[in-house]
Amino acid sequence: MLFRSLAAATALLAAAPAFAQEATPQAGDRPDIAAGAAQFVKPTNAERTQVLVGFLTTLGLTPEVQTFEGGNRTTGPMQGSNVVVAVGQGDKDIVLTAHYDAVKLRDGTLSQGIVDNVGAVMAMMEAAKTLDMALEGQPVAHRFVFVFTDQEELGLLGAKAFLAAHGKDRIAAVINADVAAYGQTVMYGENNGEQSRFVLETLRNLCAERGFDCMPYPVYPPSDDRAFSAAGVPVVSLGTQDAAGAHQMWLALNGGEDNGLKEGFAPPVFQRIHSAEDRLSYLKGVDVARFGLFIADLGLALDKRLVEIQARAEAVAAETAPPTPAPAGDPQ
């Protein structure tokens, strides 16, 4: 049921590039997304890997499992598995990331990890299938590489392993999604370095064009984006919440001592993630689908923006290049 309705939705949207604009509530809820998310509730992250590979394969994509040596002082050595899918063609990549691993709780069991981070994984799969279908008749300049990372909860290890294995030379920009299981307010961090300025500008323009409620955070919680920004790669990290929760989180992180929140108050999302309360009941399929189509839109907008930047750079280089000297013996 998950994949039949997803394919039908993306087929309708593939005719126009403005995918997110069409993702409106009248399309109905998406119980298929909730049913898919439920399959990630497993005792181990290794089992979550297999669920993800199965989903991507059923979507008609070709996932590659890239293993790495991970773990930390607490866990000891532990193999990790990034799952990578490429859509389209190009000499440079727009990388889209979301971690699929869940945190281990104090009692030794694995969190359901729905808010953190199955919701974002489902949104990324929505974006991947949408782009895969849309690009059949709409060539772009960049390849879209979806990287579903493992061991983010152990220190961004999957993202670091991906960079170590592939390098950054092909990467033109990165979109990271974390904590995105419900709500229609798109949150984004502004703390990923000067190299990410054009990514933020592209995102802001898209929010305005689509009429999305987008909230910038000067200070934003760390996720896999930090591995890329540390390497000097342009990146933005996104999440979603309901409007009230997004504002409360902004105040908690950016409001200072006089943020207006009651003493001891913690935004609900902070109480849910990394706990036994991070449950399937919080996921809203229609919100996840809407966010996935927004991610697809942002990928296409970045592709266009990068082409424009390259064209301007080539024009400036041509204007400032010294004249080619005439061959010896030619009349002056």
C-alpha cells in the first residue's frame, strides 16, 4: 500500500517542477507512510538497514550498502552501514542526507526513533522517488545522491565515513533532514559557514515562492550537517514541527536567559527524542509527504542556482582574462 500510493502521487506531480506547491491537505492523510514507518520499529539498527534497503528497492531504486568501521568508546568497534541511492546524472552531486539509526536507551533497548529520525527518512524516500520520476523528462545539471546514514547517534559517524570514502570534490551542496515527523513549519539552521550562504538564499526564496512557513535558527541542533560544514561543504539542515513547537524550540536555543519560557520548561520535541516517548503515534503522514516534496523542490532549486553561479563565474573569468597574445610574426 505504501508504494502504490506513493507512485501515484509522484506521477501526478512529475509533470511540473513545483512539487511542494501541489502537496496540500486535500490529498488526504497518508496512512501508507505511517505503515511504512512502523516497519522501522526493530530491536536493532542492523534490522532497520534491511527495512530501508527493501523500501528503496520496491520503489524501483538501486540502493548500495556501504559499510564502515564505526562505534565509539561506549559501544566498542561496530560496523555501520550507509545506504546510498543516486538519481539522475551530472558531474557534480547534490547530496541529500537523513540518518536512519535510532538511539539505544538506558535499559538497553532501541528507541522507536520515529521523530528522530524515521519521519525524515520517509520524507527523503518521497523526495527520491519524486525526483526519479520527474527527471525522466526534465534534465538537470547535477546528480542527486541520497545518503541514508548510520551511527549519527554515535557521533555523526556515517556522514564522516561517507566523506572519508568519497571525498568532497563532487559535492556541490548538501541538504540534511533530521527530526521531521510532524508539523508544517520548516526549521533550518543558519550556522553552517559562509560557504552555505547560497544554499540559505535558495531555501528562503523557495519558502517565499511556495508560501511555506520557514523559521531560521541562528543556533540549530547538530546533525550530520556538521560533518559536511566542518569539511567546508555548503549544507543546510532542515526539520519540521508544528508552529508552536518550532517557536518554543527557537526560544530555548536562541532566546537567551530572558527567552520568555517558564523556568524548567523544555519544548515537547526535546522530551520525545532520545527517549522511550519517541513513538509512531507522533508521525503525521501528510506532513511527512509535504516535507518530502519540499525537499525535492529544494534540490531542483539548488540545481538551477548552481548553474547560474557557474555561468556568472565563467562570464567574470572571460571578462578578466588577459588577451591572448598574437602568434610570433603576425602583424600588430
